[in-house]
Amino acid sequence: MLKIVLKFIPYLVALLCGLLIIPWVLGVPGNFTPRTQLGWTTGLIAMVVYLVLYQIAKSTAKFSSPNKTKPGTKIDSLLVIAACCVLPVMAFAAVLLVCE
């Protein structure tokens, strides 16, 4: 059960980041406080970095040679680790944006 959940975490985080990137880039209406600006910047950097890592991982897995050992398992495990790191950062950024 845990393997099934861990298998879908990178996809769900990529979906979350992909859906949130446009509203996040548009920003928070009103005046920025330093705390709000820190949350906005942290969230934006985390989303962009994760989406770039996700794209690199999926591209390298697609273009890998079928005759060699499959590097996809290492890439997928690194992607799961990256997704598990992005989730707390995004939660921290959302808390800074919501709680003023």
C-alpha cells in the first residue's frame, strides 16, 4: 500500500504545482508585508524547481536506452524525495501567505 501511495506522490505534487503556478505568479492582492513576500517567493521557487526536476526526470526516463539497466528506478526515487521535500515547503509558504 505504501509503495502505491509513494508511486503517485510525484504526479500529485506536479499536478498541484502546475495548477498553482499561474495564480501564484499573479501574486497576492493587497500590500505585501515582508512575511507575505517571503511566503510568496518561497512557494514560487519551490514550484518552479520541482517542475523543472519533474520534467528532467521524466525526459531522461523516456530517452534512456532499453538495453541498459533501468535508471528510472533511481530517478523515480529521487523524484519521490523531491516531492516529499516540496510539500512541507509549500505548506510553509501557504501558512506565511494566509496568516498575517
